[in-house]
Amino acid sequence: MESSVKTALDTFSNPTIHLIALFENCLGYKWTIYLLTQIRQGINRPSSLVKTKKELTAKVLIQCLTRLIQFGIVEKLTYPELPPHVEYRLTPFGQEFAEILDQIEFLQQQFKMNGDRAIENLKLPH
């Protein structure tokens, strides 16, 4: 079993630049957050991942996973068997990053609730 270890941290000496690049070049892509969610749920083989959404193509899947590997969020595990067996899993950084995504989702839900209340308040007679 081998693991991909080269990350964007190897490329950028300034952590701030790394985080900016992470957001601009990785998370802004349509399938990134979706794939992270699937991998967290245990769907970690390419064939299984591509079957989770009809619109997701194998080419786009590999491009997105490659970016996630480059930024150290996901690692690729290759098992020496026939046929080849490949899995993806979150790195420790990826697990921490996923927790941040959970917090963002929580904030979004709170914002929606507050927004709904604000709309209700507008409907009340003054």
C-alpha cells in the first residue's frame, strides 16, 4: 500500500499563500465539497464515487481528487492486487478541514433560520 505524500505545502513556503491557493484552486470547484462529504461517509473507491451522481464523470472525479491530494486534504491508497485496488481517504488535515466545513454548514443553517425570522417579522403588521 502506498500513500501520496506530496502536497501543496511542499510548494508554498508561506502558509497564508497555501490557504489562499487552497480556497482559490481547490474548494471553488463544483465537486470538491461533495466528494469530501462522500469520502467522509466511507465511499472511497473511484468507481463508487463516480456512481454517486449521474453528472459526475470519471475525468472530473480524477481531476478533483488530484487537487485534493495536492493540497493534502485527501490521500490515495493503492493496494497491490489484481485488479488494482485504489481508495481515497481524508488525511489528518482533511479531517480537521472537514470539521470546519461542518461549522460552516451549521452557520448556514443558523443564517437561514435568522433569515426566515426576519422575513416573518417583515410580514407582521406594525
